[in-house]
Amino acid sequence: MPTSVHLPFRVALLGATILALTPVRAPANSAERRQTTVSIVGDQFFINGRPTYEGRSWHGRSIEGLLINSRMVQGIFDDLNPANRSMWAYPDGSAFTAERNTQEFIDAMPLWRKHGLLSFTICLQGGNPRGYGKDHPWHNSAFEPDGGLREDFMGRLELILDRADELGMVPIVGYFYFGQDKRFTGERAIIQATKNATQWLLDRRYRNLLIEIANESNVGYHTNPILRPERIAELILLAQSVSTGKLDDWRCVQRRLMVSASMGGGHIPEDSVLAASDFILLHGNGQHQPQKIRDMIDATRKRPAYAGQPIVFNEDDHFAFDAPDNNMMAATEKYASWGYFDYRMGEEGFDEGYQSVPVNWGISSARKKGFFELMAKVTGSDPNASPVLQNA
């Protein structure tokens, strides 16, 4: 039977400093029981001891063990720069509030799940609320400049992760986003932020999470080399080394979270990242032909450092969901998980996109409907079924 990852302590080399971390003690209220546990067996994801989409095939290809996902990184968004508040107003003129945004996210989650969505990426520093662009005047970060955690951001995150646990979902929790990493005072703050966020998740005994240390490590982060591809494995190892003790049949078992980092569209992670990661994150942005997605998967599996981990696209802004071949189908054909990334384009309205703020978290546009309808077909899910049960 699959289990959560249990490993001895790992030592992470961070510049010239060796950090050997001791276990995090479980909180006093450890009687609290979580409902959902994710594990990895070979190149498959399991939820509560059973492969995802168990027994399901699509067009003659097994999708059992895959993790279809969507980029929903703005679920805890807030802009700490008061000069920008008007940028995020709702179409009716009402002011953006972080509480409304998070509540509407939570309200939409059961419908996503009933269509077959098992995972979504949410990020402690969000993403670009304009889709693409070099300027980032907003200040959206769950971290203080010294790496501490902001209580209001983390409180909103807890609401979302608790609901995901109830629904049997597996969030990918991102830590760092380029454009917001400039908010830190330096490398030591980034190291502390990694430790703090990982400990926070473990203290709350979440077992249904995957961690993305940084989004698109090779794209930005020019002022923080530890977030670049050459060194990001240090933070992967650091997050893996944070563990918590759990009394299990009178045995103390060390439990830690599963960790990776992503690169930009079309880029295969460096060998150090492949070797350190529990699962491999790829992005399909810029890959306009489905064959390029197949080629990326083949190229990853041929790398000497690749050790058979699951391959997950958690960002791809290509759609064509009604076409006989598209990026989503190319990924599943090659037995890789695929993730939908959508934002408002040009002069599109409020109903479009899941990354542009303010967000309509419903299935509210033709693109969204195309993705969710195809996902329901592929996974054999019934959107009209009774309320979702954990481990369904």
C-alpha cells in the first residue's frame, strides 16, 4: 500500500552554510484528523491509498494516477500597496476585498471537483494579475520582508486548504513568484520563508499537499540567485528536510511534504532539480503545437537525472478543447498530468480567466467551460452528481 513520504533527515547545502533541521513538534491539538492524504507510487499519484481516476482510460490510454489541475494562484490575493486599490475593483464598482475573493474561491471548489479537477496551484505570492508583463507594482505576498508569515494571508490559505482536504483535493502550494521576490531583504529571508511556510503546513497536519518552491525559476529572480535554476534545488532539499513526528501505532514516524519547482514554458529542469524533486513540474506556455508537449515529456524522461517521478504540467495557456488534438490531450497521451492556465486577454470581461484580478471563480466563460467539460469526459466525472465525497 502506498504511504506518505517518510525519509531520514536530509541536509541542505545553502551557499556556505550547512543546515540540518530537526523535526517540528506536532501541535497540542494533534487529535485533529485530516481526511485526505496524497502519496506517490512510481509515476502515479494516490489519494487515500488509491490511484487517482482509478480504472479510468480515455481513447485507449490510461489516466489512472494522473493529477489534472488548474492554475488558481490568486485565491489569497491582496495588494498591500494602497495606491493600487482601484485597479482591482469589481465590474459593478465595488471595492476588491481579499475576504470576498477567498470566499468566492471556496464556494466554487465543489463544482470544480465534480468535473474531475483534483488539484490546483495556489501561491503565497500569487501570479501576475495582468497575465503577462514585466512591471509588478502590486505587493501581494504572504511573507514579511524577513521571511515571516502574514497572519491574514495564511488565514485565508488555511480556509482553502481545509476545504480542499474535505473535498479530497490535492493543492499545489507555491511559495515564491518573480516580481514579488524583491520584497525580501535578501537570501537569508528567503531561506527563513521556506522553513516557515513548510513548518506552518506541517503544524496544521495537512497530508494532501504538494509544494512548488518557485514558479518558473529560470524566468526571473535576478536579484536572488538562490531562486534561480542553478541553486533552486537547495530550497527543494530544505523544504524536504523539514519534518514532523507523528505517533503511529506507538512508533514515531517522520513525515515531510513532497516538493518540486517549475521552469518557464518549454524548458526542461536542470539535472539538479530533476534529481531533488519528488515530482517534475513542466510548463507548456509558448508550445503552440501539441507535438511540442509530447517532445518535452520525452526529453524529460530521457535525462539521466530523471528517476521515474510523475510529470505534471501545472501551467499551459493553450486551449482548443474541442479539437481532436490539443496540449491537454498530448500530455495525457504521454501519461503526464496537465494544468489549465487562463487569464483575461485584451479587452475581455470579468468572466474570463482565473489569474486576472478581480476573479470570477465560476465556470463562467467559453474557455473555462471547454476545459471543465473536456476534463469531465476524460475523467468520467458527472458534474450533476450528488455532493462530492472525500476520496470519491
